[in-house]
Amino acid sequence: MGTAHRSSRRSAAAVIAACGALSLIVGCGGSDDSVTGGGKKDGKTVITMGLYGVMGFKETGLLEQYEKENPGVDIQAEVAGDEQTYYTALQTRLAAGKGLKDIQGIEIGRAKEVVDTQADKFADFSDVAGIDHFLPWKQSQITTADGKMLGLGTDIGPMAVCYRKDYFEKAGLPTDRDEVAKLWEGDWKKYVEVGRTFKKDFKGGDVAYMDAASGLFNAMVYGYPEQYYNAKGDLIYDKNPVVKEAWNLAADAAEAGLSAKLRQFQPGWDPGLANGTFATAVCPAWMLGHIGEKAGAPNKGKWDVAKAPKGANWGGSFLGVIEQSPVKEEAKKLVAWLTAPEQQAHIFKQQGSVPSSQKALESADVKSVTSEYFNNAPIGEIFGAAAQEIPDKQVLGRKDGTIKDTFSQGLTLIEQQGASRDEAWETTAERIEKAVG
């Protein structure tokens, strides 16, 4: 969400693209001159949607359900596999004022940029009834200073730690998820200390404790209200003690040889899951489906989920409606329905996307969900509780996603190339200044 983009975060195999990759630039099936693709046609209201990755609306049958309940509506969803490509095309279309869908997905790492630079292009949801069910911080991320709400929230990314029970047993560590959580309760430093014990005592081949130092870094940084920017929009990553603390602890882990020297969702990570080359991964809820798919059937039941040391949010999205949409009100109605508590709970049960709706999180439908792949872990309870620990204020910046990716690259300089933490920090800072300047 610039965060680990949903394209990579979730299974691309499940993505159904409405047209080829070229459609992102030239549009689907013809002219790209219209303001949006929807309107009235053959007695029906046609609503077009631009989505990315596996957001769940199409994949879990919700669009089909809405059409059945509203026979006068025809929904045409175009799903891009890659969020980076999707967002680049969206920026081009917003600038041109044509080729837009009635409804557009907005990834959390892009939200601040949209709020600051494109607010006039999106419809206001603040007048929509029945949207007071979201977590306290979610809607603030997509709302302008003068109160214009540019969309409604879909999922969020509360954190846990996914771990291999069999590997913990071979290191003489507890395997029960509650006992594992107690090992690092309240402090990410304890998580790293467990890693040192794991490395010393593990008997069973060449297995790293964690997949990536960058996963630890992200989990720490996203546990605080301010990360790379302050509320005024000033870049503060180099002055924020939270960022420096996360950098140093991640560097400690890298220098101690606790990581598999990978980057999540980059080449090598999926084979690492399949071949069992690491014992833990910091995992937002949306990552579970990816781990299950890539680790595969041979590792089913070997993975489990434990509460993270501290609450944090990594990920999430919104649905916005284009101001000039010829079916603006109908599109807003559809977005309100798709993001309602019942539909958010449905998507969580089907594919594990944690609701941004407080009401949905408190429902039995969400609390009762377990993951068969992850040793029947009560993920509804674990991630629901983790969601409540996320700070009530989440300050976003224009280039959050870019900065996050740059820090991940910087940590790999330590892991893969043996750079000192100071050299890697200096290189990272130079790259950030160039990217956001």
C-alpha cells in the first residue's frame, strides 16, 4: 500500500484481468477518450471499477451478488496485477482527465499524495449515511484538511509473527502460539534475542531465524503515529528516533546473521518459503494467503501465527469515486455497500483481508475465523486484537511507499553486501532525497 504493494502481497494467480497489460495505458476494448467508462447503456447503469491485485470484491463473488440484488446495475471491473503499474496509469489518466473508471482503488501508500494533489478529482463521501463503522484512524487517512472524504476504507494490515513450529521445536523453543508470543511480548528487541537463541541452538540444517531484516524494520516503524513525515507534511525520517531505532535493531539482526538475506516479495523469497529456509516472518494479515500458497501443501500445519510484540499497521486500501463520473451517486452507493461491515467480514472469511470496519472486527463472523493452513490458528482473534492496538493516529506522507522500499533496499546492503549500517544509512538517505526532492 508504496508499501508492499497488493500486487505482490497477494496471489497474482487469483487475479482476473479484464484485458491485457496494455489496457492499463490504452483502455479496454477501444477508445480511451471518455472521462470514465461507465454510464447508462441498454437500460442499465454501467459502473466501471479499476482495481489491482486481489482486493477481493470480484474474487469472492461480491460484485456478482450486488448485480443480483440490483438487476439494473452492470459492474465492469478491470483488475491489474501490479499496483505500481496501476498507479502510474491512474496518475496519467487523472492528469489527462480521461480514461478513468468510475471507481478507483487507492493503496494506502498513495493516499496522502491523492489527498494533497488530486482531491478535486474525487467525489466526497462525507455526506453518505451509515459510514460511521470504521476504525478511528482509517477514514482520516483519505480525508482532506477541510473535511472532504475521498473514499471509503477496505482492508488494513495488522501485524503478527508467522513461525515454523517444527523449527522452533528443533531449537528447543516453545511451539504453542501463546507461549511463543510471551517470548517477545512487548518488545521487538526480545524477538531478536529469541533469534540469537534460535541460531545458537537450532539443530536441523541451514535455516535462518527470519526471512528479512526489512520485515522487522517495517513492523517497528508502522507501530507509531509518525513515521517518515510529521502531521505538517515535513520529511522527518532522518530525525525521527523511531526510524533510527528500527534501523539499528534491523541492522543488529542482519549483522548477527539472523536473516535469510531476502526481501519480502522479491526474487528468492517465494523459493525460501517453499524450501523452508527461514523460521519466522513478520506477517501482516494479508500475507498469510501468499505464504500458504508459496510454502505449499508439504508445509501445511508446520506454520503457525503468534501475536506480535507490539501493534502496528502495514497495508490497506480505499475505494474512491471520480468526481466527473456520469454515474457518481450509483458508484458511491456501490462503494458504501462493498465496504460495509457485512461485506468486509465476508472478504476476511474468504481470503483473510482484515476489515477496517470496527463493527466487522467485533462481529462473530470475523472473530471465529481460523486458518487451517496455519495449524488452525484463530486468526480472527489474533488479527482482530492486533487491529485494536494500532495507534489511533496514523500520519501518512506523499512518498511513504517510495521511502519504505528505499529503506528495504538499504537493509539488503547490510545483509547481502556486507555494508556497515552507517554506510547503508548514508546511501539510503541519498536515495530518499533524490526520490522525494
